[in-house]
Amino acid sequence: MKPVSLETVARAVGGTLVGADAAALATAASVDSRSVRAGELFFALQGRLVDGADFAPEAHLRGAVAAVATRPLSVPTLVVEDPLVALQELARWSLCAQDSSPTIVGVTGTVGKTTTKDALEAILRANGKRVSATAGNLNNEIGLPLTVLAAKEGTEVLVLEMGATHKGDIAHLCSVAPPEVGVLTAVSPVHLDSFGSLDSLAATKGELALAIPERKGAFVYPVDAPESATGPGRTFARRITFGSDSHSTLWTTNLKELESGLSFKLQVREGVQERSVEVKAPVFGTHLVQPLLAAVGGALALGLDLKECACGLLRLRRTGLRGEVYLLRDGIFVYDDSYNASPAAVEAVLRYGAAGAKRQGRRFVAVLGGMFELGSGARAYHQEAGKLAGEVGVDLLVCVGDEARWYAEGYPGEALFCQDAEAAAKALESALQGGDYVVVKGSRGVGLDLLTQRLKERLALV
């Protein structure tokens, strides 16, 4: 955000300054006292276990221009009713206050959001657009307004991931940062303990489509997405679908996986016109094609052409722990997609790994952490994934965490159970064989990033 006086901030969020210089300039926002920089506003959010106000003195010592809190503190304070609401209000105000507001692209979906965001950002940057995008996966009611306020002056396109764990979450995020272009990556079972059913989940993801302005905005989505997720009955300037064949606006042919990454022909048909372009993307995993198509759809909606999209995908770099490939000693190959997991994502990684292991003539080892937030069907989803592991040819299944026990109930072959990531890393040291093909996938809370780090340390190439 551009520098703005505390007096202006107070008016924007409906707060009162106490012990603060009204003319002092705020340059950015933070919710973490450990990383506050000079000139930033420190929003003292209240959690279940901690009160951010307790850390306001530390933030002040680090240079925070003021704390935003529910009561006057011992440091310059902007007193508001709710610091989180104030953070969102300031983000909303900052978008309206700019001389030239950026075009906002909202990205949501049950899988592929971050890959789609990364790919779209790469395409835009490669073609000279001034773009700001969600860092990591800061896609909730805290991360989204922080991303908006972190955007540099002159930003032309703001790409925002939008996550949801409850009905109404996407609609609320869209009220903070109204999108002109919406991208839906996928609808598959996640967070079902919150949503109750896939239909409810689809409707929640569909809140993005309902926020897109009719006759002006554009919406990009899978051709097979549930109707409730696609804004039925709404008239957009452009609807762009993607899928596996020519029933979509966007699809691919001649898909290959090379040592340098993915290669394919990108096809597009709108009306009677059909065009194509050869694409090379330095990422690994054929299941990533759909998020790449979603990103291309977003770029087309913003006015770029196919060749510009192909140029941008060539420069793609994914956020960490998503499809990383590396070798350990004795030729052990690892495909590390450990950032998070859902039934659809686990299926994709198993099928991808099976094809790679078969192609390279390697033993196939799958390291699977539990999948969280699947509601009453959690056990069945794990059993189905375990059954699939057997069907695609997994030779050794390593189950990590309590929920992961259920994988073994559906898996007919050899399975190891490990209570946590540290135990799994120790078990794998002796269980892995030279030349193995290993895939790693699990929900974030399992901590499989620790496992992969331990493997890199203990089985490093020498």
C-alpha cells in the first residue's frame, strides 16, 4: 500500500488514535510482532490462546508505527472494535483509494490453487505485467487482506488465492477484494467435516462465480465442475472451460514428461476458431496439467494470447514442497509433493508415480500421511486410496500418522506404519533400496516436510 497517515487509517477503519502521531505514515501491515518492519501497522489479533496486544511492545521496538488493538496500550494505538475487521476494512479501502485500481483475479478450488496462482503470476510477469500475488498460501481472512496491503504501488493485476473452510468464506473474501476474473481449479472432497457434503462444498466454491460482475467479468473453470460452482444463470463477458479433451475451451494433446519437465500442445477453441501452441513447463507431474490450464484460462481472460502464455509457463517456479524432484544416494528418486493432501490429490500422485516407476523400471514406494478434515467418510477415503495404491502397483506403502492406518486396510501388499514423520524417516533409512522411486504426500499437519528434510540429510548424495 502507498504510505498513508494514521489519521487517514483511523477514518478508513472507524478507529480512534490514542498516544499516536496522527501525521505519522503507515507503510504496510503485519500481524507478527517478530517480523514487523519500521513504519508498519501491527494488528494485534486475538486468538484462542494468545492476545496479540501482549506483543505490541515488541512490535513497537521493531519499528511499528502503531498497534491496532481493542484497547489503549502502552504504545501508540489505534483503538478499534475488532482488529481483524479493521485489517480487512483497510485492505478494502486501499483498493478503492488507489488512482488506478488493479484488476483482481480470485483463485479458488479444492486442489491446485497455489500451482495455478504461481503459473498465472509467471505468465503475467513474463509478459511485462506489474503483478502482485498471494505469498505461499496466505489465502484466508487474514492472509488475503495482508496480500492486498503488501501489493506494490502501480500493481496492474492482483492474483489472490481464496480458501474456505465454511460456507460464506469465499463470499466474504470477495467482499474485501472484489474480483473481476475468477478461476476455479477443481471441486473434490476436502474439509468435509466443515461442509458436510460435496454439494455444499461446491456451492461454497461457487461463491466466487457469484461475485464476478455480470457482462464485464470472466470465469474460468473445469468443464466437469458441478453446476452450483459455476454461477449458473449468470452472464459473463467470457466463460472459459478446461479439461482433458475438445469438449472444453482449453485442453492438451501430445502430453510428454521430459527430464526438463512437461511438454504438450495447448489447444484452445472459442466459437469456430481453434488455435494451438507448443508448451514446455519446468514442472513435474502430469496431474499438474489441469492447474496449468486454469492459469492459461486466467491469462486469456486478461487479454493475453496463447504464445504469451507459453512463454510465461516456460519460466514457472512452484511454491515449495509441491512437486519437487531430487535424487538421494544409491540412485533413489524422490517426488516430493508433501505440502498437503486430499483424496483427488493423492490419487493423482499415485497414478503419476506408478507411471514414472514403471517407465524407469524402479521399485515404487509410496509414503502417505493421513488426509485431514474429511468428515464421516474419512476412513473410506483412506481405504480407497490404499486400494488404489495396490491397483497401480505400489511395492511398499509407508503410512504416517494415525489416520494413515486406514490406507493399509485397503492395501493388499506390504505396508509399514509409522506414528510420525520422524519415525517414518528412520524406518525409510533401512527400508529404501537403491534405485527406488519414492512419492511423498500427506496433509500439512502430518509434517512430512520434516521427513523429506531428514532423508536429504541422512541419504544425501556423496
